[in-house]
Amino acid sequence: EKHQLKTGFSYRFLDLEEDIRFGNDDLQRSYAGIYQRQENIPGVFAENVFNWYDNQLTLITGLRYDHHNTFGWKATPRALLRANLSPGTVARISVGTGWRTVNLFSENINLLASSRDVRITEELLPEEALNYGANLTHNYYGDDVEAQFSSFPSVSSHIICGTFVLRSSCPPPPRIRHTSSLMSPLLLLVSV
């Protein structure tokens, strides 16, 4: 089969309540309260698989289109190219995008165990990422030994991270900021 198309729809619902309380607030932290968020995210997706040269070359393309009740429409395309270079050797390259909303306190529980204050000074936008990478796999002796060389960097924007100032030195207030980062893990895996 040279071509295969899959389509569908999805619906994600999140009803989150983060209740932050301090029994003893000698440190006068300002972020006690109830943080509620409800998300409704309907979406549609399509994936198309193309095979050429007797399945020796495969291209997979995909697209998601989601509607977030607060942040609007988000498109997330992706693509993967796979080539069988020889018996036992496969090369892959891929690129894709993604996004997610942040659960500030449950994902940063360490904030609650410190004497730091948290002030949110701007709207927390969804985190967005561009991921791309390459992989080369070779099997030796049938499937008994496999060596892999992989690299999958991520370029991210709107990453939520804190700028903290200890209370003893209190010049500018801590805030949540938006930054960009580049992560590039490199993996060499040999399995027997």
C-alpha cells in the first residue's frame, strides 16, 4: 500500500483547581489562594503515510488543529522521513511542533517548600516547541545486537520559569518570565 490517510477528532477537558494555603505565613507570601482553570480543547487531526520503493522509503506527515477556549486556534504540523539504507540499517529524520498549557504549582511543587514569594506579573501563555531530530539504527547478528545514534533537539518559546529573589535582598519582585531555550540531547545506545 503506497498511501494511507488517517483522520479523526479529539476533545480534551481539564478542570483544575490549585488551592494554595499557608497555616503559618510569617514569610508573608503573596500567592495564597485558589487558582482555577477550565480548558476545553476540541481538535481535528490528519496523518498521511506514503511508501515508495517497496517500503524502503516512508514519509509520514501529520497536522493537528486544536481550539483552546482561552488561547484560540493552535496548529501543530509534523513530518518524519524513514529510509531503509540496507538490511538492518534504518535512518530517520523528523520535525514537528507542539504546545501545552502550564499547571504552575503542581509542576513546580518546589516553590511551596521554599521561603520565596511568587508573583505572576503577566498572562501565562501556552508553552510552544519546535522539535527536530535524526536517528540511525543498525542491527548486528539479526536482531540480537542493536546500535543507535540519536539527536533530538528542541527549540522552545514561552517556557515558564521563575526569576527568584530571596526576601533578605528584595530589590525587584520575582516574576514568571517567558524565555527561549535550545536543548540538544545526544544518545548512543547499544543493546544486546
